[in-house]
Amino acid sequence: MVIEAEEFSQKASFQRTGLVLDIALTSRCPLHCRYCSVERMPLEELDETQWQRVVSSFARLRPIELISLEGGEPLARPDLPAILAASLNCARWVKIVTSGVLFFSCLPEHLLLHPRFFFEVSLDGPPDVHDFLRDGSWEKAWGFLLSGLKRGIRMRFRSVISSHNLSIFEGWLKVLDEELKLYEQKVGFSFDTIIAPEAMVDEGGELSRLGLRHYSTQGLLPSPGEMGELFRVLKGHRFHNLVLLQTEPLRGCGAARGGVISFDPGGIFSFCCEAPRGVGSIRNISPEDCLSLLDTQILNRPCKGCPYFSTKQCNGCLTGQKCGMVKYWGLKDCQILLGSTIQIDRLVGEK
């Protein structure tokens, strides 16, 4: 059965009004992507029983809108089927974020075809660009996406925009849209602006969690104005087989709406997935206390009264840094970042 665009948006998208658990199951990954921000620090990972206990405990306390199983590469965990099954019992939606280089044969059919599950594959552009950015993985990632579509598994992809793919991104999507016409389901996609790790170094709490890997950002980040223009162009484009799921021009995790709790593989959590510092550890802080800390953060979020938040131009950001973009561009706050792309470009000049 063909899934039409409007139906896809209703079924596979979600309004971030409920709790989101963002779980990095491992820092292990067979790839060495050029701008991966995940530090490969050896640490003791929570096992499947511990993660099952975590997700079920939170589900008893509050409705969970989404559980995002990430890494590193989550398909590197042999106990992923058990963790995925527990997550589907506890959340409205569950996704696995993957590079696509490890096949999904470890997951049973009934989980892969579950109506509330989907894969989100990382694709950053045409083969030469993707291979440059993601360690020569295009063939496997593209094959992963097509194999999922052939099996009837719900598939999405997400791209990270940098100076390497900004100018070719729209054209590549048009080609991709044509290539996907053979498949019955629509494919949702979204994009993020690449982060500046140096702008996030102090974000989070007081604990050291799985930290950000640093890389040079000189000339790498598109300006807010360029991202705004890309969003406007793509929003106005009529795709036939792709569905733009993006709701704002910059990175928008929705953490300031229903709340996001981001865990590293060892159980240290913060309320921003890109924060290298943690608030506490789920090994010794109860889910009740964790939610209490989250609620306090949401009450103090920078979004109260913000016109961009109320109009959903911005999904909300608990740090107010929009993944470091405010600090990187030397702006006062996120409202200026979102205010006017013309004004922003004049303020930041040539960084």
C-alpha cells in the first residue's frame, strides 16, 4: 500500500510535546567519519536488562513520545533486539539512528515491521560527498536504505549540512526523489547544521559524560542566513517521493517542549544530546528525581515568551545555544539567531 505524504507526516512524524529518551547505546562504530562528534572513550555500557529497567521505569511515570536508539553504531550491540522490544513496549515511537554499514539481520521481522518503528539513516549527499564525509560508506548506507524500503520497513534519512554539501544539497535531493519513485512508501528526511564542539564545551552539568570529539570548524559552518535560505527553498519544493519533516531552519531537537533526556552508554544523562557534561547518572539517581530535575530545567528554559517558540519556528532548546550556534556566531541569544536572516548575516559578517 502506498503511504501518501500527508498520511506519512501524520503517522511517522510527531509533535515533541511528550518525553523523549535519547539513548546512546555504545560509542563503538566501524566508521571514522570526518566530523563525527562522538568521542570513542572506553566505558562500561549498561546492559540490556539495565536499559529495559530504565525505559520501563520512565514509562510508568510519564508518557514517552519517542525513544531514539543511537551510538556510535547501535547495530553493533548484539542485545539490540531486546532493547528495541522493550522500547516499543514503552514509547509511542522508536527509531534506530544508523550509519547503515551494519545490516539489520540481527533484528527479527516483527520488530522491523512494527507500525511504530523506523530507521533513520545518515546520508550527507551524493556518493563522492558522502564518502568524503563518512569514511567511504555510501554504497552500504544506500543499500541499507533501499533494502529497508523493499522489505516494507519505515525508513527516513537525516543529513548534516556543512560547507561541503550546502551548495549541492537541493540538487542531490531532486535526484534522490527521482530514484526513489520505484518504492511504495514515502521517505521522510530532515537535516541538521553541523555543530561547533568548542561552543558546547561547557554545556550540561558537572559530570564528565561521553564527550564531544573536537575538530576544526574554520569555514565549516554555514551561516544562519544560508540555513534559513536552504529551509525556505526545500519547504517550497514539491517532492514526489520524499517528505520534508524539518520544521525549522536550524537544529531543533524540541528539548524545551516535552523534555529530552539524553543518556550516554554508561548511563550518565543530561537534557541536551550534544552537551558534553552530565547532570547525573541513572545508576544512582532514580527516574523520579531525574524527571524532577528535568521539570526544573524546563521551567527555567529560555523559551518562555519567545515568539519563535510559540509559532513553532523553533522547536525549543534547553541550553539556548541551538547546538552551539549562538556562541559560535558571537550573538547575544537564540532570539537574535532566529530573528532575521538578513540581520544575522550583517551581525556575524565574515567569520
